[in-house]
Amino acid sequence: MLYMFIRRFLVAPLARLLFRPKVTGLENIPETGPALLVSNHLAFSDSIFLPVAVPRQIVFPAKSEYFTGTGLKGKLVATFFRSIGQIPIDRSGGRASLAALNTGLEILGKGELFGIYPEGTRSPDGRLYKGKTGVARMAIVAGVPVIPVAMIDTEKVNPPGTVMPKWFVKEPGRRFPRLVRPGVAIGEPLDFSRYEGMERDRFVLRSVTDEIMYAMMELSGQEYVDMYAEKAKELLKAGENIDDHLKPRLDDTKAS
């Protein structure tokens, strides 16, 4: 109830008024029944613009730290995340993937929409990084439609490390700054029912994950990087060049 109230009367009107997000493919979202929405992850605001774009409620997993803060600020943060459809997930140790899987299956079992970012974290440079196979396991076990989603230009509206949004961005070769209009592109549902009962086969999991990532790449137009985003962030933190650590590929724009 709180989610729909805040989304309809506060977040959605403000987002549409201030940013005019361009949304395509809404017809691919089922009116009823469960579905797994898989999206690239460019900025914190992805978890705002996507729920605003879709009429139905989408439940997202979020770090449990967002819900355990103390004092007035902690309570406000927790209320905000719950209001945009996010639920706490313990991401510590090896329990993270299992917790997300169980939570996702529970939500999908109720006939709801569950959203997940297969990259596991935000892209460090706007490119699309290798997907984690947990999304494939969830898709196979749940047996629900998988809907690829592409967030577009959200990292320009909400650059990493910033709080205040940006409406204009200066691009090379352009004399004047360009007005940023974030986009949400929703693709046609993917069906993985042919892999029923094969959720323990690591080759199947990788194949399904790569098919999902390829669909997202086609929607977003991003360059694909055959490396996990977490590893890429570690390299950047160490002052190293990500591309220096990539294996030679015949085609750097296709997921494999």
C-alpha cells in the first residue's frame, strides 16, 4: 500500500516532471502473474526509474545495511527503500546468493514481479559486465518469464558518488551541454522452460546467464566486458586498467 501510494503520488510525478524518462516495451510486462525482470545497473537511480516506469510493483533485493540504520536518518532511509519496493538481503559471506535466490523464489511464488541486477553491482564505467549465474538458477527453478531491461543514461543523471542529479551533460564534439533524458527499454520475455530440472548444471547456468546478458546488451547498446564488475572495481581501486586484464576475444561486443 505504501509503495503504490508513494510511487503514484510522489516519486512518479516528480520523476516524470523533472526527467521525462523515455519508456519503451511496456507491453512486454504481464498484467498479472510472476515474472523476473533482469536489468543492467548503471546508477543508484535505476531502482527508482524502473519502478516508476512499470505500472505493477517490482520487488528488488537491497543491502540489509539500508534497513538497519539508527536514529531518525536511519528510519527515514529504511522507509524510503521499503517505499520503492526494496527488501533487505544479507549479502555477507557465502550466504548472499542463497538469500537472494530464496527471496526471489518466494516473491515469484506469490505471483509478483521480482527485479534483479545480474552484474551484482553497478557498472564502474558504463559498460555491461559479466552476469552472475544466480539469475539463471532463479529463472530455471521458478519457471517464470524472464524480461530483459535496459537502463539508459541513468549514470549521467546520477553519476557514481553524487547525491544531486544532473540535467545536462557535456559531451566531446558538442558545443553545448545536452539535456539528459534517462530511458527504460523493456524487451520481449525469454523462456527457459527447456532447462527445467537442470539448475545444478553449471554449463546450463552459464549458457542461460549469457543469453540473458546478450538480450540486455542488444537493448542497451552497451559494450560487453567479459569480467565481473566487482573484479573491475578492484582493479580500478588498485590503479590498474581494466582492459589490460581482459582475455583476447574475437568479438568484444558479444556475451559469451
